[in-house]
Amino acid sequence: MPVYTITHATTYRYAHPVLLSHQAVHLEPLATAAQECLDFSLEAKPGPLETSVRTDYFGNRVHYLTITEPHQQLDITTRSQVAVTPPKPLPADATCGETRAWLEKSLEPAAHQVRQFLFDSPNVRRVPWARELAAQLFADERPVLEAARELNTLIHREFAFDTAATHPATPLEEFIQIKRGVCQDFAHLAVAVLRAAGLPGRYVSGYLLTNPPPGQPRQVGADASHAWFSAYAPGSGWADYDPTNDTLCNENHITTAHGRDYSDVSPVRGTVVGGGSQALFLGVTVVPAGKPGV
């Protein structure tokens, strides 16, 4: 079972002093059947006046900070150690038609829990392109997870990864038009197609251990937050797919939170009084535990 050490550093710099800052942090890795969070710590500079932790509606751990000391720079650093279980092969799954019927009629608690992922959310809408692709891939007789795997590959093939092309507020329609974006966009599109097919689609945020070229050292801070999507089939549960890399999620993926879309699980989100314009700087390092780099 691989164990990873993760450092996530977030820095905000402001043009003018901030008098009051409230921040919500979604960076504590989830405890799931596939992973165990062995350790987690959070440090803020300047130190917060108040802190609290709660589990949100989706089961994510959220840390809340209130900072009253005037500041022009805010540093939030989290450190985690996570053990990840290598995934098992996906079982034979229900067909799309069987899944839609189950969602419509079942009184099982699991059906109630996943129905919330059938509908539009702030950053995911069932736009025409998504509806067309849903009709093409998710026919009644097709197994859900098999069709989701093809969707994963199609998005990877048709869209280019480009960190300069989009930002967190870029509409899905614009991403589809320019065919360039980041992992968040890839995941949002996949979720939109699943929902357009009448199937649950869930957005997942986390980290990915990246491998440097042969002979090259791993760069501290070179990794970044990552995002992918989950599809659901009765009897199989949620299965995670990474369309940015055209792969099933594996022991190199570490989950921090899941929700309807990015707006539910953004790593750090808050409000400030004062500050004026701001600049954001991020640094993430993921290394196997016991190796240098953190």
C-alpha cells in the first residue's frame, strides 16, 4: 500500500491591507475505502483568531479560519500523509437502462444519495454538446462504466490541456468551443455528459503523483491540485476516471473532496474586508513517504 506525503502551500498577496479574512479550506484528504488519511495539519500566517472543522453535506472535511490581524499576505500550508490502496479491477456493471430505472424507482438509501448528482449545478449544465454525446455513448443496453471509460478517452482525445486557456469561472460552453483547458474543465465536461444521459456524475478534487522524466529529480512544488470525475452503477458503486490523462484513477490519485462541481470543493475559498487587488500563488508537492522533497 503506497503512502504519500503531501504539502500544499497557498499564498495570497494583496495590494492593500486586509482587515478581516474568513477562509474555508477543503484540503484534508478524505477517509474512504480506497485511502486512509494518516496525518493532517494546517498552518496559517498570520495565525487565525478562530478555527473550526466540520464535515460538509457531501462528507468532506472543511477547515474554517478567521483572521483579524491586518495583513497584506496570507499563507496557508497544509501537510498530509495518506495511504492509498491499489484499485481492484472494475466489476461487471449495470447497463445504462437498468441504472436509469433503478434511479427512478428504487427506495434504497444509495439511490437517494446519488440522485443529487443528476442535476445541473453552478459550474455544470447539460449543454447541447453534452446531450449529443450522451445520446451517442450511453444507450440503454450499454454498461455504465464501460461507456464512462469511452467518454474518458474521447474527452482526452478531443480537448487539449492548456493552463493558460481557462480560469475557474470559464463557462463550460467556452471550454467546449476552444477545446482547451485544465483538469477542472475536463472533469466538468464529463460530469455534464453523464447528467445529460440521466446518470449520476460527481466531481472529485485531489492530487496526482507525477513521475519526472527518467534520470530527472522530482521538482518540489511542481505538482498541482488535480480533478477528475466519478460515474455510478448500481452494485458497483462509484468509479473514478481521469480524462486529463485518459486513465482509470489508481494508487497515484489522492482524493481530498467530492461534490457536484468545483464550487463545492474549491481548495481555499473565502471573503476579505479590504485588500484591493490580489495575486494567488500555489505550490504542491506529492512524494512517496520517506523520500526527500517535502
